[in-house]
Amino acid sequence: MEVYPFDTERKIIHVDMDAYFASVAQLDDPSLRGKAIAVGGSSERGVVAAASYEARKYGVRSAMSGVLAKKLCPHLIFVRHDFERYKEISQQIRAIFFEYTDLVEPLSLDEAYLDVTHNKKGLPSATLLAKEIRHRIYKELGLTASAGISINKFIAKVASDVHKPNGQKTVGPAEVLSFLEALEIKRFYGVGAKTREKMYQLGIFTGADLKKHTAEFLTEHFGKSGNYFYKAVRGIHSSPVKTERIPKSVGAERTFEQNYSSTIYLEDKLDEVLESLFKRLERHPQAAKTITLKLKYSDFSIQTRSRTLPYYISDKALIHDQALSLLHQEKLKDSVRLLGVSLSNFKSSEPQKSQESSQDLNDTQLQFPF
């Protein structure tokens, strides 16, 4: 039996709903099925939150301005958000997950990791489990999902995007190294725009290119992340499925119908943003040390003002005072189109293991079929 340089004991499924917000809208309004729709972005200054696959064919994407989306797709239909409906269906999806395993780690309303190594159905094949779960979601809820199946969360998440929409991809132990070597570097978790450009300059375009470099070389150019990249391309990723995810930050923001050039006018808007933040804190009570104010100006440049306190705060009045202080900390660079506030560095947060945390190269053999 072949020996691998990574842990093959775990079987992880990453389930990702297909165009979730847009698909829910099409589910609830059959007249929208097969049409190009965008959730949000209908106002002159609105931003698209999600787009159906029919709209994506025209280049419409989330975080795009509604004005640009309409230019790209003149027949685009805008629909309103319905977060209560999204949450309702998300809970039904998770109920299905829990019929297969208690090790479920939600990433958002529309995606989650499932550790099915020892599942409630007693089935050895994670591939068949993923197929059954996707079939049940479609049969019971009328929505499609895609899935990735592999030995760890990193590979499973990347794999779930291979056959989207309404498909799945299994990367078994024997395929892990070839899969990662062929992977475009921009698809590696942790490779953002700046890191990607730096890698391109170093001649790193694929996993195979990345694998040519030593851990020392990658650490020299990418700091602590270099060690993570060195291990990830070799299939080494030890993060377990965590059933209770503590958010790293909680925040709220608002885009205005008009720009504001005075902090006096922004004070009222700050209160509105904080009200939304407080509602989220009611669902996830937290005490935080760090508060950050986000300002997006009329030229779309973004400025953040952050403050880390020597003590934890959760009181609304204290959070308000700190946010107001950050607002008046310095003069505005320009008129403001968006204002946001977030809290982080929570008291209840468990020490986070860095992605580059050490892990021995275990000679673990495959025990069950994928």
C-alpha cells in the first residue's frame, strides 16, 4: 500500500451552494428562473451582493456597482435581499448535514465543511456521501450545491469549485500532489492580489512552480506565509473541522445615497451603522479590544482608522464613544460614500493556530475508499 507524505485519515467534504442568494430568489419566484438577476445593486449607488449564473455570463459579479452591472447586462433584473429567508433555508441545509455528521463547520450561510471520516451512515465513501447530500438538498429544498471531497479542508474547498455549478470533485490521496501541482497559484488560499503579483514576478504561476522553491526561499519572500505555502502545495494542512467557529471580527457598514463631506453629518450615519452592529452582537455576544472605522471616499479609495484598547469593551455606550472618537480623529480626505465599524480581537477568541503551524510528515496510509 502506498505511503503518502501527508495525513490521509480524514475525509472532508466542502459543500458550497450555487449562487445562493440569487438561487433562493429564483426558487421563490419561478418567473425569474433562467434569467439574469442580481441581488442588491438596484439603486444608483448600490452594490451587487450576488448574481445568478445567467448574469455571470455577462461579467456581472458580487461587489460590482449596480450601474456597471447594468451596462454589462442591459436586461439584468435586480431583486431585493431577503436575509431572513436565506437564514431559514440555511438552517434547513445544515439540518441535512447533521444527519450525516456532527462535525460541521459553517463558513457562511451557503457553505460548510463536513468531516465524514466517521459518519452517522457508516459509509466508507465520502464521494457517495457528498452525492447523497447534494441530492437531498435538491430534492427537499429545490436548490443545487457543489462539493469538494478530499483529505483536508484546503483541498476540499478548492475542489468544490472545479465542477460548479451542481457538480462535485473528489481528490483522493493518490491524486493530491498532481492536483496541487496543476493548480493555478491564484487559487491557493491566502494568495491575494498583491501576493499573486509578487509570485508572478518570481515566476510562480502554478503549484508545480511553487513546489520548486525551498521553505527558506518562500519565507524570505512571503514571511510566515511562506512556510504555509511550502506545506500546502505538498498537501499538508492540519486544520480540523471546528464545530464552533468564533468570528474574527463583527462589523456593519452602509453606503449612502449621497456623499457627506462633514463629520457632523456623518455622526447620525454612524449611529445607524452602530445600530446594525449592535444587532449582530446580540446574536454573537463578544467583548473586543480593537475597534476599526472604515471610510470609503467619493473616489472609491478606502481609509481605515483602528484603535486597540488595553481592556475589553462590550458596552454600547463605550463602543459608540470609541467609534465617534475615531471619526473625529483626523480631517476627512474627501466626501464619504460609505461608513463602517467593526470589532475584533475578541476576549472569547481561542488562540488561533497559524496556517504555517508545524506538522510532522506522517507516513499515514489510506484506510478507506474516497
